Amino acid sequence: MASTIHCDIVSAEAEIFSGSAAMVVVPGEEGDLGIAPRHAPLLTRLRPGQVRVLLPEGGEEFYFISGGLLEIQPHVVTVLSDTAQRAGDLDEAAALKAKEEAERAIADRSAGMEVAQAQAQLAQAMAQLAALERFRKQLKR
Amino acid sequence: MSGSKEIVGKIKSVQNTRKVTSALEMVSASKIRKAQELMQASRPYARMMRQVIGHLAHANLENPHPFTEARDEVKRVGYIVIATDRGLCGGLNNNMFRQLLGEFRRWQEQDVEVTTVIVGRKAAQFFRRLKVDVSASTQDLGDQPRLEDLIGSIKVVLDDFRAHRLDRLHLCYNRFINTMSQSVSIEQLLPLPPSEEEELKQYWDYLYEPSPEALLDDFLTRYIESVIYQATLENLASEHAARMVAMKSASDNASNLIDDLRLVYNKARQAAITQEISEIVGGAAAVS
């Protein structure tokens, strides 16, 4: 089977495509790549864009990816797609948000709502247990 | 009898409680399956990543990447703690926190600072009471966690690690074994433990676009993200499983309670009837 190449497109959240292809066209960071069977082994980053898979029996499939990484071996091509737009600034903003959230989560003592709720539930359960105990004692007498 | 009305009220209230717990049980049972599917779906990515990284590690890089280099001196360790957002799941979170506290104490005895990154509202509630440094937090992931939501927190720790503010990073979550059992897992994430893969038989190398160093950094970052994401999914599945079991036993307990109460009620009612009859009979005897 020299005329096809196995193609896997996966993201951290799901397997997107897996099967053989006659050729795969991907948006490489330094230019689009057309990968035919028996391509030289290669690793590169991908830009956001379209991955085009030409199926061996004709026809083609398109997948949009928001960047990622690409691995090529002579008979296997693997697209490790990102699930989200990644850019230095965006990641930075996300990191900042996580830090803020940490401060809020730790400082925020007014989030006692849930504690109060839990305490109320606990009190109710305790009351029920106590009632049962009382009835059991009555039974024995 | 005056007590009988109270007992009826009690039975009603326990019945309502049982309705809630059995509903929660069924909801969790269906969510486990979904969580497991998510776990399954994210596996190929991690597997492929591992393969490529294994290969990259063999590609004789001139400078080892900071993530793979073991550090001689450990001054500060980080923990990524993945807990649930909601409670009512048995001892799932508390078991984990107890083990974590043991770890923290061990580090503190060695004069090593501990800092944490927390995922899940229950973790935030727990660490609020502790004097442990929390550097980032993510909450409310819901039933379909997305990697996007975790990126921020992960970046904080990875940056700390790169800047030598952290010398070691651990990941802590509940591993999903099956519906009945989950186990706390605390594993070292960074520096990456050296993998024991067999040497490649014939040497060949990739073409790199751009340099191998830059690519390795990208691969490692994404690999770590995927490991943490996978852990989040496992924890989610564990949460639902633990909740299902907890709610099942709560429903069973409620059923027992109802049976007991009903027995008490019937006895009380019977006693009241007997008393009434004997009073009537006594009254009739006195008249005649």
C-alpha cells in the first residue's frame, strides 16, 4: 500500500479523523505542506487553518484547526490539533485570570452561602437520626 | 395517639429525601458514561504526544530542556490539586486532601515551601482554611471540561517552573478505576521522569521546522496540558462514580429509616385501637 498514507487528526479533547489518505495538505508554520506517502520524517508547528485530506477513493475532507503540531513519518502523518486559539497574549491573559481567581477563591469568605446550606442539611439529617433514636428507645420500652 | 401524626410527618420527609437521593444517583449513573467517553476520546492525543516526545528525547539535543532536567536542590514544590466542584460525593475529596496534607507536612519538615494550583470549588473551599500558598485557581469546569479553561492555570505553574521559582511539580487527582473504586493519585509531573523506552534500532531523525529546541518546548507544554486535562476527566468520572455510590447508600438508608418509622407508626396505631376497645368493653361491663 504505497499509494496511501495513514492520517490521524487528534485534539486533546477528541479524535477527529483517522484513516488512510492519498495526500494531506496542512497549513505549516512556514508554508503549506502537501504530504504524500513516503514523505520524509518531519516535525513542525501548524498555523490556524484548514487541513485537507484527499481520500484514496477520491473525494476530500476538510477540517479546521486552530493551530497545533504536526508529525510526519513515511507512512503516518499525525496532526496534533489545538482545541483553542493559542497565542502568547491570550495565554498570558488566561494565566492572569487564573491567578485572580485564586486570590478571590481564597479571600472570599462571603462564599459562606454554601457552608450555611450544608450546615442546614446536616442539622436536618441529625434531627432525623435523633428522632429515629427516640423512636427506637420507645419501641424497646 | 398524639405521636402518630408526628411519625407520619417524619415518614413523608424521609420519603422526600429518598426521592432526591435516588434522583441524584440516577443522574450520576448516566453522567459516568459520558465522562468515560470523554476520557476515551482524549487518549489518542496523549498517546501520540508521548510517542513523539520519546523520539525527540532521542534526537540528541545539545541543551536538555528545563522540563526534563532533574534539579539538585529542591526549595519549592508545586501541587496541582484537582478536586470536584460539587459535594455529596462521599469521601472522595477528603481522602485526597488528607493524603495531600501528609505530603505537605513531609515537605515542611524538610524546609521546602509548598505552593498549589487548585482546580474545582471544593479545593478552593479546603485551601481557604489552610495557610498554603495558592498561585492559580480554576473553578466551575462543569460536565464537559475544556482544555481552554485549564490553560491559564497551567501556564502559571509552567512559567514558575521555567523561572526556577518551582523545582518540582506534582499532580494530584482521583484516578478512576471502575465505578466502585477510585484511588488518590499523586504523581510527579516535572521534571519529567526519564522514560524507559528501548533504544531506537536504526537511527533516523526528523526534519525540524523551526529548530528542535523550540518544537520540543511546544510539545512538552502541550503534553503536560494533555496530562492535566486527562487527570481532570478522570477526576470527573471518579466524582460521578463516588456520588452514585454515596447516593445509593443514602437511598438505602432512607428506605430502612422509612421501614422502621412505619413499624413504629403501626404499633402506635394498634396500641391506640386496643386501648379504645378495652375502654369500650370496660365501660359496657360497668353499665351492665
